[in-house]
Amino acid sequence: MKKKKRKLNIKRIAILIIVLIAIAVALALIFGKPKQKKPKEEKKVVDKLEKYGYVLEEDQTKYYNELFQSLKEELNKEEVNEETYATLVAQLFTSDFFTLSNKTTKADIGGVQYVLESYRDDFVKYARDSIYHHVESDIYGDRKQELPTVTSVSVDSITQVSHSYLEEEDEEAYEINVTISYEKDLGYQTKAKLYLVHRDIKLEVVKMEEV
């Protein structure tokens, strides 16, 4: 007896192919869709000195944290040693300004809180046009750029001098020379001269020079 040939059900096969294609497309959309990058959260303040307005943010280096705790200890004393205070401000400012590795964008300028308030806008503009100009954005935490991290700031000399700024003059301002050390030598500035002046109860940076 001859075997009967089975007829292919073309309509059924076509439907099956369409269903398989639909499943494949759905899976591609679900699993093949690129994950959207989430921007970093805003920097959180983890410590502060209310009386002076100084704050410590969570992304600071270990060295900066140690300096900030020393500043907090000094400023909480009944009698503040002003030279120690000036030294710590110089170290904190320098460490934060020249550590670029923890900065989110070139607009995230370090050390601003230690600068004379009336000079801050000019200081930020200067920083953005100079050392911060080439800092790439790290908003999504994927920056590959190698940037400097300050590991220590040593004070080479500290002297009280007369210093003029705006239309004022501070007869007991501080001139402080510092040496900056980095985690890795990337060719950044290693010497600076700072001038600190009195404003109310605070000492603030009014000028910085490369030496």
C-alpha cells in the first residue's frame, strides 16, 4: 500500500513563525534595552561647624577629614590659637582646591568656603578658567580621567604681615608658604603662597600665588 503524503499546513506554520518573531522582538526589547545611567546623588554634609559656617562633605579625602577634625577641635576650644587656626585653614583650602579627583565637574571648585566672601565669585571664575578647565564631568560616575589627589600640605613658613585688599587693610594678616604633596605626580603645582585676612571671627583666604 502506498503511504499518504501529509500536506503541510502553511497557514499554521505562518502563524507559528509570526508568534516566534513576536516573542523574539519582545525579548529583545526587554533584555536588549540599554540601562539608563543614573546621575550621582548630591554631596551630603557629614559634619559642620555652625559658628563658623564650615562644612565637611562625604566625598573628601582621608587627609582632608583629619584636617577638618583638627580644625573642629581647635575652634571648639575656649581660647583659639590663631596661628594654628590660620595653618589649618591654609592646609584645608590647599588640599581641597588641588584635589580634583573627587570633583564632579569643572564647576565643583574646592576650597571656596575658605575664601573671603566678597572674592568668591572672582575666585570661582579664575579656577574654572585655569586648573579646573580640563576636568571632565563625572556626573554618572564613569569618568576615566586621571586627576590629582593631595596627600599632605606642609607649612614652610607663617608670618603676620600687613595686607591690603579692596579698600581695607589688615595689619595682622597671615602670609603662609606651603608645599603640596600628591598621591601621584601628574605635574601639578607643588608650592603656593597664601594670604589670610580677618573677617569677623574668621580667617579667610584673600590671595594665592604660585612660588
